[in-house]
Amino acid sequence: MNKLLLALGATALVAMPAHAQLILNPPKTDQDRAYLSLKEGRVMSLPQIEQRVVPRMRGYTYLGPEFRGSSYRLKFMKEGRVVWVDVDASSGRIIGRSGR
């Protein structure tokens, strides 16, 4: 009986639409959210974003990204000062900068 219930449960999960699976198992990390957004075609990939922005930041050391749903926040450092560059995730356009 337990095997039958387990098999029925597994079948239901496989047949479940993707959006229902997301409700039961939402993305937990920035990386999960970024992957899902990329897979759904809502955002550009991080390497594409970096190729557009990093060359414009000559003299700065690139420290890494944060994903914020509709934007990426890229962190740079120069002479002990941190600079954040906000980039629209769907277009790759710089939308803000802080910490000059």
C-alpha cells in the first residue's frame, strides 16, 4: 500500500505544471532566481551583463554580482571605495551607480 501511495505521489509531481511546482518549491537563492529568470527569458545571462559593464569600469576591481529580480547589482572597488553599479537585467542597461 505504501509503495502505491509513493508511486501515485511521484506521478502527480511529474505531471504537475511547472508553475505549481514553483509554488511547492520556490527558488531559495539569488542563483536559483537568476537561473529561473534566465530560463524563462526574462533576463540576460550574467556573463552578457558583465561583458557590457566591466569594460566600462576601467581602473576598478570587479568583486562580483548580486541578483535582485529585475536587476543585477555589480560590486567594484577602487582605492578602498566600493562602487555599486545597478544594471537592468532584461536590457543590460546601467540604471544606477552608487558609492563613487
